[in-house]
Amino acid sequence: MYVWGTANPEGLADGYTGLFLTTKDIESVVRDNSMDGLPVKIEHKGVDVGRVVTAWHNAGKLDILLEVDEKIFEGNCVSRFVRNQVCTDLSIGYNVSLQFSESTQKYETLKKTFNEISIVRSGARERCHIHGYTVADQEAKLVANNKEFSSFFADGTK
């Protein structure tokens, strides 16, 4: 099964030094292919159920294509969770290295290290939804309640 969705909403502006991804972080991920090959998990736990195929910009957001291995038990389960809309969101698992700045008296982000992408019931960030998926020997499907991409197909297919 292939799953397409938004892993991160629009990046935050330059100067932001918090934990969320900035526009520069998203640009770097896409340019360096740093998410390609990362493991896919269910709710940030357990065995790997697949891998990230690729990531790209989509109107400032970070979109990704995941490949889920339906031949393993957990992959088959998550495939059904996606098809039945039990799991409708994506979430990035990453670590953030911080450093305290004496001059600003605040913690500043040094580095973000990506560990995995999870298919989840409800993500921590808004607008990080699964938009579509494919199942072997079937047509690609857009998630029914996803109005943002219903115009993706010229014939109005949903």
C-alpha cells in the first residue's frame, strides 16, 4: 500500500527557534532527501510497517509518500486502519537538540534529527492528514472527507 499525506503544515518563519519545523527545515528535508527511507510506524511504536519513499513541498507544507508492507501482520493492520479511516493523520518522530543562549536567556534549536513517520489516529499538528492511498489491484483513492484535494482529479473523482 502507498499512502500520501501531509507530514507537516506550513513551515514557521525565519527567526523561529522552537521545536516545530521552519520553512528552511522543510526546504532542507526536500533538498537533502533526508526523510527518504525512514521507517514508518503505527503511533510511534512497535515494528516498522514500511518506509518513506519521498518527500516534497506542497504549497509550503511537507507532503510525503509512504510505502506500507502489507505482507507483515502490523503492516496489514495499519493498511486496514487507513482504508477504514481509523488512522487519518501523519506524525513526524524527531529529536531536537537545544542549547541555552546566555545572550537571549532562552533555549535555541541547534538540530532536528528525523527518526520515523507514524500513521496515527490523531496527529499533534493540525492539517497533517492522509490524503490518499493505493491498495494492490485497486484504483488510488482519496480520503472521502478530504475536501482540500477533491479537485485533484479533473473528473471530480473522490
